[in-house]
Amino acid sequence: MRQKEAADPQISFISYFRLLQTSFYRHFPLTVLKFISYSFKAAYIRNMETKKAIISVKDLVKKYDDFVAVQGLSFEVYEHEIFGLLGPNGAGKTTTLEIIETLRAKTSGEIIVDGFSVDKQPQDIKQIIGVQLQAAGYYPNLNLIELIELFAGLYGAKIKPMEMLEKVNLQDKAKAKYKALSGGQKQRFSIATTLINQPKIIFLDEPTTGLDPQARRNLWDLIKEIRDAGTTVVITTHYMDEAEQLCDRVAFVERGQIIALDTPDNLIDQLVNSGFERKKEVKKANLEDVFINLTGQEWRE
């Protein structure tokens, strides 16, 4: 499958055409409908043209002896978006992120992060990114205030620990030791540490794995708030409902190559228009919605 361009108006126009099929617009003359459709199309193209790439990856290759983990991968991440890198285990997602984060050396290719080259300016890149790893390690017997102060010292950042904890709704746990936190609280604290240096970009590697539905949805809200505050978010996840809810655009990676890249809506529209049908009727709610409705959405201890 060829990589889909995010700015392809023919693909993206499917969503707009659906609007024209509604009963309200059926009363308009064909010429008016064409004008509306072309207006939508032109607006979409103008919007895509104004997007600025904050991460640019071109022909990225990573080899381990005879094994090629990443095979000529290319994509861009725009400023102030949530970008999802999706795919099965072993597809090359984490390797790709670690190379962008300057944590792993590449074999070949070019990566530019906010104007800085991974090859020539890795230290400059480290100053503008925040990284949450799959397995975070913190001193278990330090409380959250002490851990925030420790990280601030490492970054040389002047911040107020309580303000950082308030951003992730952990101010009530300021004196609690890290090892005493629940899974959701540990994930929120981990995200707080990625924000200490006020980064332009944060990388979240499977941030909601193992969380209960409430903690998961609360973390979704937090990630959206971070994006809305002006930070670009790059995320990996195995939960497709999560990617659909959070991501402005997603790239599917298989065997170290991108096989599709577009908005979640456009990718779903393409599949539906290819003749795909679910075997089971989709209900207006799912069991997770029942769980949330019965138990509430408030932050849990």
C-alpha cells in the first residue's frame, strides 16, 4: 500500500461529501452543492498549507547487523498536533521514536526537530523535548516534591513543584512517595516530569497501558490539554479507540515502513468506501461507557 499524503484533498473530501448528502443540503441546486464542495476542498487545502512541520523524518533506516528494523521511513509531525505512531509489536515504532529523541543512533536518513539536526545538534533537541518511556524509573522512597526538584535541577529549570503537580491533578499527593502511587497516578506524574523543561514536543510511549477506564479517559483529557496549551504530542498506543479519540493524524507502521498516514476520520472513510462492513452492528455506546457511567469520571486515588 502506498503511503497516503495527509493533504490529499481527494481523500479528505470524503468527509465533506457526506455533509452534502444530508437531507438539509438535498434541497439545494446542483450548482450550489458544487460551490459548497469546492469551498470545503479549498479551505482544507489552505489549512494544510499553513501547517508547519516541527519534526521531519526522511528515509530513516535502522539496521541491527542483518536485521532492518526501520526501512526508509518518512513522515512529518506538525506543530501543536497529537500525532500517533501505530502498529504491531516489532513494527519499528519505539526504535523510530528513540532515534528522534536522540536516544538511539540511526543507520542512515535525515531527521530535523524544530530546525535542529539529530546528527549535528542532539543537545539542542534534548532541550526542547520531553520523553515519557514505557518503563519509567524513579527513586521509590522520594516524595513527589523531591522528585520534581531533582528533575528540575537536572534540567536547570526554575519551576514550582506544586504548580507542576497541579497540572496533572496530583497536588494532594505532593508528600506521597512515588512507590505509594496507583498506576494512573504514576503515569500522570511521569507526564508531569516531561513538562518540567517546558518542552515544545513531548513523546508518550503507550501512556495508558494497564490503566482502568477512568484513569485512561482522565489521561486522554490531560494529553488534550497539553496539546491545547501549545505543545506538540507524539504518541504510540495499541488502543485504536484511544488513537481515534486523541490523534489529529496517525501513521501506521508495519515492518519498519509507513503503510498509511492521514487523519483517523479519513482513514476510516477510506475503509468504509472500499466496501468494508463490520460483522456486528455498532452500538451507540460500549461496555467502557457503561463502566464510566456507573462509576463516575472523577480522578481516583
